[in-house]
Amino acid sequence: MKFLTILLVITGVLGGELTKDYAQFNNHFSLDFFEKLVKGPSKNFVFSAFSQETILGLLSLGARGNSAAELKKVLHLPSSDDQIKSEFNNIYSELEQAQHVQISTANQIYLADGFKVEDEFLKTATDVFRAGVQNINFKNSEKAVAEMNEWVAGKTNNKIKNLITKDQISDITKWY
């Protein structure tokens, strides 16, 4: 099996300034994620466990009940929402202040026009995960795809284009 792996060991990049808790749950999730990927079809791939963990960590804070518990279990996150927020806020603060390296992250949540989420989730998305939140008309899929792809291209200095295709969304899509 051939594969290319880019694994960002954040604790090394930031000189070990992160909390032990974050390093522990990040390492557990990264290794679990990598293990699942290498068991898949024999194709080349690149992955960022941090990117996956970030969006799923945010999702765990918006989920309730069994869904929240399962996400936290898979991600090896603490059970306390406040601790999760604190750890992710710390990592983003450290990334923003990193010296001698350039690390860029970009997160955006698109919600269907009229789709509402709790204010606390919106505050967590923007303040902790540095994620933008924007309503979009998924019923006009061509325009929605163009707008989302334009955002991605802008955030990646045009290195990633056409990430989202028209067949990935429909008029019943609520968020992307």
C-alpha cells in the first residue's frame, strides 16, 4: 500500500507550550484516525488529524446526549464542555503566536438560510474555534458552491480550488 502522510505534531511546532491534556487527546485521536485511514483502500492520501479534530470538536459542543458523548469518546476529549473550549482556545492562541513558522487555519460553517443555531454555539464557533458562520441559500446550489469555493480559494491562497461540487449539496442541505 502506498500512502503519503502529513502529520502535524503541533506540540513540536509550538515548543511544548501546550497543556498535557490537549497533547494527550490530540495524540490519541491522531493515532486512531491514522490507523483507520491506513486500513482503507490503497490510495495515496494526505490528512490533517488536527483539521478533523477541530471541526468534530466544535460539533461535539453543539451536539447533545448520546451524540455528544460518542463524539467526545472518539476524539478522546474531556467530558467537560468548558475544558474542551479552554483547550481549543489555548491551541488556537498558541498557533496565532507561533514564531519561526507560518501556520494558517481556516474554518467556516455555512448554514441554510433560515436555519438557526443556539447563540452559545455561535459564540463558541467564532471565539474559540475562530470559525466564521454564514447563512447561504443551498437551494441555489450553483451560487452556493461558487461562494463556498471562492472562500476556500481565498483562505488557501488559491491552492485549493473547487473543493465542493454541486452534487454534494441539495435543497435539503442545512449546514456544510
